[in-house]
Amino acid sequence: MTGAATPLGTGLDANERGLWAFQQLVPHRGVSNVATAIEVSGPARWWPVRRALELVVARHPALRRSFPAVNGVPVRREHRPDEVDVEVEVHQAEPGELAADLRRFAARPFELGEPPLVRAGLFIPGPDQHVICVVAHHIVTDAASLDTVLTDLRRAYLALSGGHEPPIAAPVPSRARSGQDESAVRYWRERLAGFDATGMRLEESAASPEEPAFSGAELDRVLTVPADMLAGLRRRCRATDSAILLAAFYLVLHEHGAAPDAVVGVMMDTRPEDAGDVGHHDVGYHVATVPLRVSLNGRAGFADLVARVSGEIVTGRENGAMPFELLATARPDRSEPAWWRGALVRHCYNFRPERTSDEPLGDGSRFRDVHTGLSRFDLELVVQPVAGTLRVGLQYATEIHDAAFAERFLDRFKLALDQAVADPGLALADFDLRTARDRHVVTVANRTAVPWPAPPTVLDMIVKAARDRPDAVAITQDGRATTYGRLMSAAATVRDAVLSHGRADHPLVAVAAPRGAGTAAAAIGVWAAGGCYVPLDPGHPPRRLLQQLDEAGCALVVGGDDIPPRCLDGRIRVPLPDPATAAGTGPDRFEYGPAPADPAYVIFTSGSTGRPKGVRLTHRNLANVVRHFTAELGLDASVAMTWLTTFAFDISTLELCLPLAVGGRVVVAPDESAARPAELLDLIVRERVSVIQATPTTWRLVAEHGTGRLTGRTILCGGEPLPSRLAGRLLATGARVFNVYGPTETTIWSTTTEITDPDARITIGRPIANTTVDIVDQRGRPRPVGLAGELCIGGAGVASGYHGRPDLTAERFGNGARLGRHYRTGDRARWLPDGTIELLGRADRQVKIRAHRIELGEVEAALETHPDVTTAAAIVVGDSAADTRITAFVVADRAGLETELWNHVSEVLPGYAVPSGITVLDALPTTANGKVDYRALAARPAGPPARGDHRNGAEATDETEAALIALWRSVLGRPDLGRDANFFLSGGHSLLAARLAQIASDTFGTPLTMGAVFRAPTPAAFATLVRKEAGR
């Protein structure tokens, strides 16, 4: 509403208030400036420019306004022409610097309290050329007004340059302002109720900086759309060109990640339609950025979208144009650092009518657009018809997007327009916005075919290496060496034992043992018998081992005395062989091996229902990944690689097979060495290890001690996202660093990249040999470069499926024209323009904690097996990868269950999957559709959960307990803990448990492992274990 006039000034209208408020937020940036220019042939003339500008300012009252604050309240003052001193600056410009000079001139801010809010610059790049640039603040002008100013300036300049006094046009009266501001505010607030502005952040956008500079850039294109086809689209949609192009903008934004409930700020001219010629030349800010809310339904046709957009435009006009700036400042969204940018409108659309006159100022002169180098919006699409074409400019915030993104966006806008013109009824979900460049990038990245030479399986490779050098060392462990001959002889005893129990096709044989030469011989022996081994960790809870044995249907279990007796009920134990006592003639006894298509091993991963799932991998799968890394790393018989990972974890297979396949050496790392970096590095140096594979969690510990001790070695880092800071620390050690990625279902690793630049974006690289990758949407259609989708992997590494689970196999594995047989990973990723892949996280509720893949549904299922639990929810918390842990919430029939529940799930889940905190609630929060609201759980106030009897702060009974209580308190940062404090329910996790075990070992001089903390998680229980170990 226009304020009443006072001696001090007049109150501001809605447009002015919004722009004035915005200027206060960024007073030192000309974010609200608008500029244009004309290039003129001939010598520069300063005086005619200045006099022409004086006449223009005198004619248009808006250019003589100022907006000072009086007692903190902004007012509008209109000054007489003789009170305004116009400014024309002269700049000698180098031709190559002209654009930058104009941009700096246009971006310089105005002081709103000092008139005039317009200035001109005369730029002289040469003796026979000059450029006149006009800059004004948006509060007194808009694009159409600036054209009027430039037209008036042109006429006056031509007359004055010719020595004539220009005809002084009559002043243009200011149009009366609308008084419907408050009703407009009401309407738009109701229309935007419930809108989530965060849904308009695009996938490729960077986070808004806390103090944005509003830096911007512009990309211009001329698009040619056949006039007859565009006219046909207008007739079909019964809509204007502006509405059609706006609909295409909504579509392309949605393709780039904007939510289907979308808001775009649309520039609307607020001049009344009956304003007449004089009214249309009324200079001022006669536009408003109207936030139009449109719902996109993928099944609807493009013409339907145009109809919805047209309706919103009409409704928006009928209810009064409300400037975005005022709404933004009236309703801040502090969740966005630069909230005034993202509170309501992140993206803007501006359709400008074709210029009625593009007359030059003189022969060889022309208009020139000037960009301020600033941007209020993430994206602003400016469209203007020009001589039968469309001139399209994309202005973008350079803090949010880069030039390559802008190029791709406009390419896809043109594709969307072409497809809409060709078929107006095309469903939104059926638009294909992949450019020719997108297709080329993916095609080149997937050119991975490599014909491997014989022998065809890893077993064949190991047998060949053993025959070539039977006396060479194959495995070293604790100072003991096992030759290839003895390894193969020990393997033969397992082969014979398996065959003695029947010759079933590809029997599944469990190997439940820690890493070592005997375990390696067992795996090789099972293969030699035509069998498929199932690696199990005897340290896992007996109930979980039983689940896996039952799921696999194993009748034979190869292992030592540490297999829980209950796991052997109804099964036959085959003793773990001891290569030290085996004869050295083993290689000659291996005459026949498995075929490439035969199963090699079944390895269990977490299952969302609580039932573990066994992934069945073939010899062809394994041979391909071994061959690839042999070639990429340039390995030969001189290689020595650590066997660091537990045998039941799939990457352990590479640590065992990669060196043996080339006749190299496996160096078995002691248990817990991953958590003891100094000991691990000593082993690496002592054993001359050349290749080390570990997770980022392990490398984070090792990097602190690795300077100078990893130089010249090769590092494989995978199983979790690699933070860029860690990549830099690893490179600083002097090692070659490879980031590797792959799910168990596609055989260990499927993509790889060597990290060479610590400051470059971390990617998972490109597909390995004979592997193809696709990134698809929910319908399985390939996504354009830069846009997120589900990562699918095809090729030689794809497993044959889940053992005994045809339903699950059908759900996760598929066949398609592009990839053939493939696996849907559930990971979100995107192609980058260079053909590498960036991993973006999970699409489901599967998580990785310290490289262990965990289905949160399995954790919930385990909790719900307790008779007093009615429902459970598990989430991941933690500020960093090293601090990531699971915490659970349950609804139970009685209180005080935390410790009991922890003990209960510890019998079912491996230690890394046991929640570090369990909280009993009266009810789980739910979303509007009745589902568990995991966001609400994650937003609960930080702090430890309720603890029951484990927190009671009971005093120590002896010095051992006192020392352990102090240790618990130190490691967990919890001064309130007592002798019954459960380590994990008090905020601990496996990495902290490893640290605690190491400190306890040093304190008491007794070897204690991380597993001891799981078995005895309270100071009182751990003290009993310490006394027992000390008494041995």
C-alpha cells in the first residue's frame, strides 16, 4: 500500500519496500542493479552524453527519486531536476578488458538515500568506437523501463551530437500505485503454505555460503525453433509462448532435482493492460517476481503442464503481484545460510517481449547487454524473441553453479523444447534430456572389454604359480613362512576330505577360521574338490553363524577348535590343515579345476528382514577382478600384500587371491592390527609389503603414523566414502593411492581411480575391465551426466544371485539391453563430465559403518525378536565417518530394558551392527502417512540414551576396576560412569572399543582385543577378564 506523503517523504509501496529491505541485507553489492549499453561508431563525445542523461532524468520522475531512512523507516523522496546532479564517468578501456570494465561499472552499488539512482559511463576502447553504458537501481527501473531510457537517451544523443538541441519530450507522469499489498500478502502466504523451499535445490548445486557474495555469470544462446511447429504448440496448448517456455523451464528444473512441488519466481509486468502508450513508457519498477507454485505429475503430458502454468499465471495476476523480496524478508528460512536467497524463490523466469526498435545510434552502432556479474537467484532464465528466434540467457550464481552446468542446462532446455514441439502430449516422465555429449561420455567410460589370457580361473593361476616356483614363499604369518608347495599340499588334504564325503556338484563348504595359511589352504582345497566355500567368522555370535550355516545348507565345516559346538550339530567338522606339517609336493596333485561358470564362494551380507543373504560368486567373477588389478597395479611375483581384513568380509578375498595368483606373497596381519597403526606399519616395513588394502577408517589411523613408511607402496582404499582430507594425508605419505568401489554382488571392486590431486573432487573413478555402469532413474532409464540416479553394474563381475533366494535375486538383479545382466546397487551416483562417477550415498536404509554393510532393517528385526519389544527403529548418528554409529529406539512393554536389549541383540548381530545406544519411548514418531519419522528421531536432542542399571555410578571394588572406570570415562568422555556402565550403551562403538582395548593392554601388560570389550562391556566384567588373563 502506498504510504501517505509527509514533509519527510512518502511511504514506500510493496515493490519498493521489498527492494529497500533486500538492499539493507547486501549494502555493499549492486545485486539489484540493472544495466544496458550501446556501442557507437565514431569518436566519443562526453558532453552530449551528459546533457542527454540530464534530459532523460528530467523527463522521468522515477529517476529522480531517493529512498532514505528517517528514524529507521524508509521513505520515498522525489527531487526536482535541478536538485539532481547526473553522473557520467569516462573510462579509457582496453578492447580485451571492455567486458570486465562494463561489469565492474554495472556492479557498483548505489546509496539509496542519494539521488539519482542512475548513472552513465562512457567507455572508449579505441579512437573510432565508444560504448555508452547506463546503470540504474531496480527500485527505480526495470528491463522495459531501461529500454525506454535508452531510447530517449539515443534520440537526445543523436540530436546533440549533430549540434541540435533535442526536442524536449513532455514528462511522463508516474502511474498510481496499487493499494492491494496486504491482500496480496495474504493470498501468497496461503498459496505457499506448506511449501518446502529446500526441494528446489538442484542436484548439482553447491551449498549456499554463509556469507554469499552473490557473484554471478550469464550464458547466452540463440535457439531456433521452427515457427510453424511453435505455432502448432501454441494452438494445441492454447497458451502464450511465455507460458510454454516457462513450462519447459519447470520440466528441466525437475529433471535436475527440483521437487515435483515446485516454485519458480516469474517476472510479471504490473503495468495495467489499458495503460496506453504513455503508460507503457512510465519508467519505474513495474514488475514483481511472483512465486508461482506448480505441481509436476510425471504421467501428465507436456500440454497439461502448460495448462497448469497458464492457470497459475492468470491466478497470480488476478490476486495481485507480490514481490518476492518482501515475502523473503517477511518469512525468513534460517535453515538456509543465505536464507534471503532460498526462503521462497531460488530460480527465476523472465520473458521479455521482442524489442520494438533495435535502431542503432548511428551507422554501425548496436545494443549491447551488460551483466553485473552478480545474481540474486541460483538460476534466472531470461527469454526474448528476436527475429523469429529465441534469445535465451541463463544467469546463474557462480557460488552455486559453474559454467559447465549452465551449458548442460541450456542444452537440456533446448532438448525439452524440441521434444515438446514434436509431441505436446508427451508425458513428462518420458522426456529424454540426455544430450549427444552425455551419451558420448557414458559410451566411452563403458569401453572396458579386455580379453584375458589363460588360465581361466584364480585356482588355475595359483596352481600354475605353485608349479613354477614350489619353494617360493606364499604366505608369512608371525615370522613363519609357508611355501607354495606346502600350501598346495595342505589344500590337497582338504580337497580329499571334502571328496570323501561325497561328490555332489559344487557342494557348499563352510570355512570358519581366522586369517592364516590354514584358512587359505582350506579355500583352495574346497575349490579343488569342485566345491564352493562359505567364509565365516568364528568370532560372530553363535546364533548368527547358525543362521548362515542353515541358509547355505553346509554339511561340512572346515575349522579349528574355536567353532562354537552348537554350530556343529548335525554337521561334520573338517580339521583346519596345518601347512607347516604338509609335504611340499602339492601342486602336482591338482590336475582338474572348476569351470569359470562354477560357484567359487558364497559370502553373507546383511539382510533387511533379519535373515542374512548369501551372495553366490563364480570363478569367472573372481578371475576378472584379480586380472584387472594385476594389470592396473602392474603386479608380478615380487608383490607382497597384507591380508588384513576378516575372512568373512568380501574384500578379504582380494587380499588372499591377488598375490597368490601372480606367485607373490600374502602377509597375514595379526588380529586387531587395523586398530594398532604402529604395529601394522612395523609389519609393512619388516615384511616389505608393497600393496595394502584397507577401509578409510583404518587408513585414518594409519595415516597419522605413516609418513615416510608408506613411500613407494600402493594403497587401495575402499568400503566407505573416501574423504578428500584423508586422500590428501595418504598422498602425503608418498604412496600411490587408489580409491576403489564395489558391492559384494559385483565381486569386491567394480570401479577404481588413482588419486593424484588432493584438492580434486573425490570420485569412484571408472568401471574396471569387462565391467559396465549405468545410472538410472526409478523407471530404469539412463540419467544425463551430472544428475543423480541409482548406480547399476553389469559385466563380468555380476554374481549369479543370492543363494536359495530367487525372489530377492529377481528383485536386485536384472537383464537389460544396455547392461545385459546387472545388479542394482541401491547407491545414488552421477556421471561427471569427464566420465568418472561420483557416489552420493544410499537410496535405501542400508548403511556402511567402518566398511561393514549393515541393513538398519536387520537391526530393527533383531530388536523386535525380544518378547517385550513391540516395535523398533534404528538410525545412524555421528558427525564424521570415524564417529558413525547406530542408535536405536524401541517401544516396549516395560522400562529399564536398555542393557537387557543390548545383550539380546549382541547374541544375534555382529559387534559392528549392535546399537551403541538404545532408548525406550512411549511411541515412535510418525510422518503424515503413518510411517516411522526417522528424521524426527535423528533430530532428538543429542545426548546419551536412558541407561537403567548401567549408569548408577557404583564404586570400584579394587584397583583394577578403578583403573578401568577411569579408562571408560576417558575414552567416552563421560565422567558419570561407574563399574556397571555398558561401553556401547554409553556412546561407544567398535573403533573406540579398539582404542580402549589397546590402552588397556598397555596399562595391564596383557594382550586384550576389541572382541574382549564386546564380551565384557562393563568395567566390572572387563576387570574379571583382565584378572583371568593376568593369571595365565
